[in-house]
Amino acid sequence: MSRPYYETFREISSLGIHLAYYTTPGGYHPLHWHEELEILFPLNGDADVFLKGEKIHLPQQNLMVIDAGKVHSTTAREGVYIFVCIHISKRLMQKYLPDIELYQIRCVPADREGEKKEHYQELCHMLEDLTRLYVDGPVTFLMESEGIILQILSRLIRYFSTNQAPDAVSGGKLSMERLREVISYVEEHFREPVSLQDVTSLLGIGKEYFCRFFKKNMGMSFLQYVNEVRVTHIYQDLIHTDTPISELMEQTGFTSQKLFNRTFREIYGCTPSQVRKRSRMAD
């Protein structure tokens, strides 16, 4: 089966601006984060983005901003998903705005109907211009792209940001660092038994505090998160290998068939057998 490809990020300037036009498999993409601010603009189909326990619907040709360091996951409804993705380093943008790290940006599709409607629509038009520029491919592509992206960022800061106190930013960074440690640990050890004791010992905090902290920031329990990571790996194995489903369960740490089936259906809306059947039909 031919796999969907994605185009790697292209550096637009030395200011820490990277631009990509992605073509990637649809479905569920588990929790992750970026050191840079991320702007998403789907060109086909809809997606759902889960950010700090909130489910945000992202229709095609609408934009969403995920601020630097924010843990999130995505579910794309198309078999192949095409979107514009921009990463911007806030640290390097301090050249223009020294305290840019204090500006927390939130821009979501709901803004197209609110008091910021005109500003939101303007941003969408600018991303459409950026896409046309990519398709046309003029010799001035880098120059014009940088100009458009800087204008997008400036409008996001002017109309879609709040200025936080330095202490709040520092506290948020500490929380994100802890979450990153947990995510990295689970990704490395999901095939093994993973317990609350393992992660609380890693972080040096109590179990009750960790459970509240994780639920608040991730919108799910730690056990649910571990099972979702396992299921996403099984999904890829179903498509790309002939390993029996029962063996895939054992290899990824599932001990309950019922729990596995329920988690899989909640994420993908079908059974493992249906996924494998569809992948074979596409060969």
C-alpha cells in the first residue's frame, strides 16, 4: 500500500519561521507538543483538536493557533488530510517584541462568529493568499511568505492575545515540562506495564496530586492516556503488518480484550478488523 507523504517544514527566514504544506494520514494523532507557536489551516476536510481537555472543531479553511508548549492531539476526518502548518519561534521573535513570551495567544474557529469576526476572517484570507503563493511559486516566494506570516503573527498578538504575569508564565512552563516528561516516558515504555507509581516517582510528586494535575491539563485520566497511546500504535501495526490482533494487544500491554475494543472504537469509530480489512482493500 502506498503511504501518504508529508512535505517537511521549509525555513522561511532566520527568524524562526517554518512553513509546511502537509499531506498526512487522517485519523487520530496522539498527544504531542511543539516548542514553537503553531498555526493550522486545513485545506480539505474537518478535524478536531483536543487542547487541555477541550475539544475544538476545526473546519476546512479555518485557522487555529496552538501556543508554544501546549500539549494537544488531533483527529482528522478525511482519509488523507491536507493542511497548511506554520511554526514560529517566540524566542527568536523577541527581536521585534522583547516580552513576547508573556503574550498567550488563543485563536479558534469560534472567533469567526464573535466580536473578533472581522479580524479572524482577515487572517483566513491571508492564509489563503499564502497558499496561492505556494502554488504559484514565484521567485519572491520566501520574501512574500515571510511578510504575510509576520503580518499574521502581529494581528494574532494585537487581537487574540492576553498578557500574562511572568510568574504565571513560569508556572505554566513547569506544568508543561512535567507533562512532557510523562508523555516521553509513556512513549518509551507503553509496551511494558506502566503504573502511577512509575510516573509519580519520575516526577517526585504524590499520586493524588498527579491524578488531579494530569486530568486538569490533559482532560483525561492517566490510564486512559496510556491506553490511547497503545491503541494508536496498534492502529499503525494493523495497517502495515499481518500480526494477529491478539498478539498486537499483548505486545502493547493490553490485558483486557474488552478494554482494548472499547478504547479502539472510541478513538477510531470502528473495530480493529475493519481497519485491517480496509487497508488490504487499498493495497
